[in-house]
Amino acid sequence: AIDDSKIQRKLLGKLLEFAGISSDRTTIVGDGYDEIMGFEDYVVNFMENHVDNYVFLLVDENLDVVDESSNHMTISGSLCVENIRKRLPSQLERRMFALVRSANDSSSDISIYRTRAHGFLPKAPIKRDKISSVLAPLWAGRFPPSEFGETLSFGSRNNEMHSMVAEDVACTPY
């Protein structure tokens, strides 16, 4: 996961914990220029070195950085995801699940995120007991049991969750 805000990085850690992902299986970056600018390379290298793993990315859309010359710039997290997806061979990209997190949630913004990543997750707070029901349909849309089998299930799946998949997950294949 990546976010430029220290508070949001802490919240990401809790979100992942509540989703059942232990802290020893998570990496959350975004503390400064080097972590943000090195994110794409980090993810690509990680994926290449863990070819049998599935990787879940949560990426903040607006990553604010200041370089050595005190120049301020904003890096698009969804563009980072798009670049990562293009750099990965299809067999590795197929094992990645990338969601863009943003407070910018207009329909046009969400449409952009969905073309660059595998879905969108709002920055609005999600109650602990709702995290699985929010993530499960997105996960099932990315890794349908018909293609990946039941071993990749994320929480429970019911008809209500399946009906949400079509509109919640859409992405451009690479």
C-alpha cells in the first residue's frame, strides 16, 4: 500500500488488519520522496520475486512529494498502477489486485481509476465489520471462482455481493 499521509498509512494498516491480512504480510510506504518515487520499481521487483503470490495494492491517488530542490509535485497513484501493470508480464499482472483510494470520487474520476487499476475504494471510513463485505465483491470480480477456484475467496460471497461486482470492478487488460 502507499499513501503520502502518515495518518492514512496508519489507517491502511488497520484496514488491512481488519481485512484479515497480518502485518507481517504487508508493506505500507509513502514516507517521503524516495518511497513514493521508487514505488513502481518496488512493486515490479516484488512481483518478479514472488511469482507464486497474489498481491493486493491499495494506492492513494494524490501522492504529494517534495524533491531535493524543495519543488512540490503531485504523483498520480492510478498512473503508477497503470505503469506497473504495463511493465509486468501478463502472468504476473494477473496475480495483482490494485485499488485506487481517493477522496475524489466523482463518476469521471472513478472511471479514470477503473481504466488504470482494478477498482476504486473511497477514503471514507469503513466500519471494521464492513471491510470484508466491501472488499469481497471487488476481489471476486478480479479473481472469479470460475477462473481461479474457491481457494482465492475473500470473505463470504452471496448474491448481493455478486450483483455489485459488474459495476464496482472494471479495468483495462494489459
